[in-house]
Amino acid sequence: MGAPYWSHILLLASCSILCITTVLLLHSQAPASLTRSFSHGTPYLPDILSQNVLTNILPSVRAQSESADLSNPSDTFAALVQALDVMQSHFYTIWQGQWPGAIDWTAAVMGTHVSATLAAMTQTWQHCARSTSRIGLQLQDQERENIINRYFTQITSFYFGENAFSLRTQAYDDMLWVVLGWLESIKFINLHSNLHHSSRYGSAPSAEMYEANSSGWYAHQFIPQFAHRARLFYDLASKGWDTSLCGGGMTWNPHLAPYKNAITNQLYIAASISMYLYFPGDRNASPFSVKNSVRPASGMPPAKAHDPQYLENAMEAYQWLKTSGMTNWKGLYTDGFHIKGWKGGKNGSTGTGKCDLRDEKVYTYNQGVVLSGLRGLWEATGSKTYLQDGHELIRNVIAATGWDTRGTRWRWQWSGLGRNGVMEEACDSTGTCSQDGHTFKGIFFHHLTLFCSPLPQAGLSEGEFKTFAAEDDLFAWHHQNCMHYGPWLLHNAQAAYMTRDEGGEFGTWWGIQGRNTGLDENDMTRENGFQPPPDDGTDYRNDGVPVDQIWRRPDDPVWQLRKASEGNDSTAITNEDWENKDAAKSNSWDPNDRGRGRTVETQSGGLAILRALWRVVDLER
């Protein structure tokens, strides 16, 4: 028998062990160490859910910290669910429907991570249900459903807690995170319904069935609301597409001088193709008011599912990005382009009108968001080129983490996106990351996971809408490429896991493990081979947007005040989320206690790399 047969047997055995163990332990006594409270003042396992359910899926925090082996799929899954529970137990407040420590756009990303993790959990349990006897699984299914519903109700609470009124006036990238977040929730609802609630209908129940008071999984009633918000924010963000400068591309922020950056364009690609593939349509005519909008007196017209315009937008935006010259010599996306000589204003000038001032700053998330867009573009068009571009970018990223120099005397040299094979944000080693910087690595791994999900071998067809199926050779090619990234994913997951504190909270700097490896400040020197990142480009994501004529509009009041009081000073205005940095939390030298310390954003990074390891490698091998 061939290797694929034995790989399948190993997967079934792993699922069987995981599921049977859960059945046997579901009713045992919870370890006392899990019932204590942590410094955040929230019990580790809230009373809303029986402690026995989660504590028997997860080892205790202390035991997990000492013995977890992420090369073991069962340990990886346990660590994944535990990371989600820590994020929600320590950082989420259900009565507010918010992560109080998050800012508007990072909160949208947190919601995306929760929905994506729930999708990984429900897929895992479906594998287990297929590979073990149905004897004794009825109670197990009920308790698993309780776990899913516990976290999903927090997503529905976040729908009302999200600061949607503020977000609609912010930058275009902020709006697009909202779009991706609610589409991710819709995808999860449909997935979970298909896997676990479709037997009553033969397929997942529709929103119309719920309107007629049909029974089934209750979550379908939220799809129209989620879809409506996704549509509204997509329409608002689409106003950022501009052909008057650079021949196209999304502008980052309507309140600043034109800046066409990687993240806004990648988000537009990912959001456009996701709207094409997953948006179910919208009949809600009650929009947020949009300044200068033209709409019927009766409200917004209906929006149809699978509108070809979304696909056209995604294709046009990727073509612009690919030919924009935004990548550097390492094949990584730099941050974006300014327009030389642009002065704006009523009597101003468009300058050259070209994207000819490139900011060389490289962020991790600028290499990630486009990956899910490329995966969706392949599914909608069948063009292998999109997949080839994605795999090339991933290989460039892996090389830029110093993967080839890991374990050598050059392992601490900066390689572009990390060192020693571990992904790193440039601000990690100095402890100067803002909430933006804390969020970036998790975003990269989330979109890599979406890109590397198995290609469908059956397409969809609904009228003029269709998706493509992968032939066996393309399926195997994509799968083998993604499996090739497995050792790197495991290496990063292990590095991230070592940053957890006693409460299970992840740090942001995975590239060095502080007290866990006995390193201290004296090890971070050039004499010991430690090379800090170069000071390339403008780190406006962590240091704030500079107050100068390149970044600011002529009528910007902050720019006017600065010129009047200090002359042409380009000092940045500090990000509001970076003004109140926390002091170190302990006397021991832990590099992840510096700056903002451990936050919901750093926790989401740990959650995302564990999900990538589990979903890309463990569940598919």
C-alpha cells in the first residue's frame, strides 16, 4: 500500500485518539489549577460553560506549558483551543460585546480570528466523527456544540459592540477589515451548518427557512445582518479606488495626502473576491448615511449574490498591484507609494501623478492578505497563475525569516522578516510595537491558512456564477507545496508557544525566548551576532504618521499648526494606541513584558500560527 494510504490511516488514528479521549474525560473533575483567577480579574473558565467540557479537551495551563509537543497533532489541537479560550476569557467582555483593549480595526481582526478558529474546530470534529464509532458520540456532539455556541455567541455580541459608526469615517483599510471579518463569520455559519446541521434538510438551511420559523442551527438568522454590514463597508471602502493618480490603485486614507499602500490594495483584492464568492446578497434598505451618496428615497437597492463586478474589481486591483513595482529585491511587498510633488488643495498640484516615491518599510501583514485574495481568484477564474504567485510569495517570506541560516552562527542576523527562521516584526526586538504591530503576524498566518486550504475538487454552479474545481495533478501540486511549509510553520509555532506566560498569554517577539532560554539583555549585542533590523522606510504603523508635506494634506490642521509653531518638522504624531505604554510586568527579564506587554493582539498571533499548523499540516497529512 502507498504512502497516501498510510497517511490517511495515521490521520484517522489521530482523530480517533483525540475524540475517544474527549469522550472518556468529559465528566472527570476539573484540575484546581484551572479554576483560579488571573490578573485580568476574569476566571479562566467562566461559569457560563461547565468547566469539565473545556478542561478535558485541554490540559491544564501549567501542564501544557511544561509538556506540550506541537509536533503531536493532538497537542496542537489542544493548544489551539486553549489559545482561543485564553483570548476570550482574558480579553473579551461579553456585556460590552468587545475586546476593551483593542482599537476599532484590530477588534475587527479579532472577530475574524474567532470565526476562523471555530471553523477549524468544527472541521476537526467532523473528521473525528467520521473516523470513530457513533457509540457514545451523541453526548459528545452536544457538548461540542455547546463549546461552538459559547464562542459564536460572543461573535454575535461583537456585532452590536463593534464601533461601526466610527469605522465608517476612518481609513479605507479599516473599513475593509470589517468586510473580511463578517464574511468570515458567514463562511463559518455555512460550514458548521453543512457539517453538523444539514441532515434535517439535506443541505444547509437558508435564511428564508428561518424567516418561516423552520428549525435548525439558530446562527443562520444572523447571516442577513452580517451580510448587510459587509456590503455597507465594502461600498464605503470602494470609494478609495482612484485612477487619477498612478493609473489606479486604492488610496489608503482620505484624510491624508494620497498614499497607495500595499495593505489597502491587498485588502481590496481579498474583500472583492470574498464578496464575489461568499456574499449571499442583501435586501436591507437601511444604510448608514453616506455623504453625497445618491440613492433611492426608499433606501438602498438590493444587492445580489455573486455579482460579477466584485470579481472584476478583484482582478483589476491585483493586476494593478502586481505591475506597480511595490516589491523589493527580496520579492517582498514594501509599504507603498507617495506621489512626487503632490501638494493638493484647491490651488495645489498633482505633481507627477505617478507612484514614484516608494516607502521601503516592510511589514509582515503586507505579505499575507493578498494570499487569500489569490486563492479566491483561482477559484473564480481557474487560472493557476494566481496560485503560483502566492506560493512564490510564501517562499520569499520563508527565506526572509532566515530559514536557511537557522542554527548557524549567522542565525541572529536580520534577514528581512525575521531571524533564525522565525517571523519577526521589526519593532519586536525593541519592544516598541503599537497595537498595529502586535496584530500583523497573526494576520499573515490567517491568510496563509486560507490560501493553503485544500483546493476543491468539485466546482459550484448557480446560474451565471461558477467556481472551478482542481484536477488531481493541480490538487496534489498545491497540497505538496503547502505541506512543504510544514517544518517552517512548526518552527514558528514552537517559538511563539515558548513566549506564553503563566496565564497562557502569548508575547509578540517569537524570535527570542527570554527567560525560557536564559538569554538576557547582554545577549542582544552585535558582538554576539545579534543584528537589529535596518531603519528602512517610515514606521508610521508603530511611530505614528509623520507631520510633513509628504504625508499630510495642505489643509490638515495638524500640519498647519506644526508649520506655524515649529517650521517644517517631520516629527510623527504618536499613535493614540501607543501613548500609554505599560511598564514591565515583572522583575525578571522577559522581552515580551516590554512596551505594551501581552495584549489581545499578541494573543491572536499565537492563535493564528497554531491554527495554521493544525489546519495546513496536521489535519491534511
